[in-house]
Amino acid sequence: MFRECKSRQFPITTKFFSPVYEKLFHVFIFIPANSLLFLWRKNVPMNNFYQHKTVVITGGSSGIGKALVAEMVKQGANVAVCGRKQAALEAMKNELNAKDVFTFVADVSVESDCKAFIDAVIQRFGKIDVLINNAGISMRALFRDLDLSVLKSLMDINFWGTVYCTKYAYPSILENKGTIVGVSSIAGYRGLPARTGYSASKFAMQGFLEALRTENLRTGVNVMWVCPGFTASNIRNTALNPQGQAQSETPLNEDKLMSAEEVAARIGKAIAKRKRTLVLTTQGKLTVLLSKLVPGLLDGIVFNHFRKEPGSPLQ
């Protein structure tokens, strides 16, 4: 006749109550108390969350990655960053005056590089608490025009780079009940024209992370993905054209986009709150919503939006 109520959030026992009183207890005390506790936790400041934690960031020499490095240093974390060019990593450290940041030259599309990077981080700091899979590359070309090597490059960096780093960091993150983050895109919710490879890689990333999150519901590991929307960064400058070369220009007015620093600050808070997903910008949130409610209508809206871009390949 008696049952015990078990909760990780609020371990109050009801084994001394009869079934009737137990239901009343749940309705008027237990549920409100848990709700208040959830709200309190949701608003806990980040003041000490990152203290003594090791945060690993891939692709941290520019854009959102560099802003994430600055944010995590400010929060007091031990920060490790990888990038493909030593000069760019050194320039990032000098610009941020972050001499204690650990840098490592690695191409995330190469599995052995990812393993070497993660091994070096653990050797340096002894553990990994947070892995932010930020390294990524975009493209702008119609599928009919592009070389298939472009799609392969995007999958290797955006998807496989996430898989490789997550695989080798996972044992330490599991031991420390840490967090795995994927910096994805609205293109991971809604396929974007002239960005077939980019959309495919981000859909793959989010599918991988969602499955991994579900596997870890009872392990203490939090898995989340972030969709920044249109953000001021250099990802459009480095986006690949049909021949697989950087287009070296952006079709957007970067000054009107959310700053990389604001994105990094919001990601930092989301990690501390152990969120599932983070979708940024009004346009991004609206796109995700409409893709679920009226996907057919959104086809035309998205087509017309990208057709108006300067130099758009869409006709």
C-alpha cells in the first residue's frame, strides 16, 4: 500500500502516507516544490560553474570559436583549442591576451588528428568536462554545378569531425558527467538551397547528437546542439564554391547580424543550465517553427529569401 517517491531533483519520501494523502502531497507540495527548484536552477548564475573545468573547443581560431574561447577564459575555465593553422591559433591567443589557453594544430576531418588533440588535452589538464564541437565550413553552390568533393569535405569536417572528437573525449566526459555540444545551424532543421552539403552535414550532426543524448539520459552526460541562426562570422567568407574553393566574400551585411560574442555568451549559459537545444535569433526560431508546422509553405519562403542574396545562384 505504501510507495516511495524517488527524485534526483527533490528526494522527498512519501512512504509514510496513505495513497490518498500521497496524491494530495504530490499535487500540492511535491510538484510545486520541484517546479520552484527547476526555476531556481534555471536562473543560477554562471559565476562558479566553469571554475576548475576543462573546456575543449574545436575550430577556435576565428568567429564563434574565438568568441567561445574568450567567454570560457572569462568564466575561469581551463581552455583547450584546436585549429588547422598554428599562426591563426597564436594570433587568437595574442588578440585575446589568453596566454594560458592550450592550443593544438589539428584538422578535425582527420581521425588521427582528433585523437592526438584529445589525448594532448587530457595529458595537459587530466580531464575534459565540456567538449564544444564548433569547427565547421559552409558552401554556396547549386548541386547540379558542384563537384562532389565539396560535399565530402563538408561531411568530413562538420559531421565526422564532431564524431571523431566526441568519440575520443567521451570516456573522460562520462567520468566527469560533463557536456557534449555541437554548434549546428538552422540548416540542421531546414534544408537550405545552394547549401545541400552544408544542410546534409548539419542534419547528420544533429541526428548523431540527438541519438547520443538519448543514450546518455541516465549517465549524467548532457548532450546538446546549438543553432546560432545568421551570425556575424567568417564562415560565409570561407564557404566553398562549386569548385571547392573559398568564395572569399559574404553575401550578407554582417553588421546587422548577431555578434559572435553574444552567441558565445548564450552558449555558455545554455551549457551551465544543461539545456537540450539552443536556437538563436528571431528568424532562426521562426524558421524552425514553420518547418514543423507548414514545411510546404516554407519551401517557397526559403527559396525567395535566398534568391535575393547578392550573387545568388538561384534563378
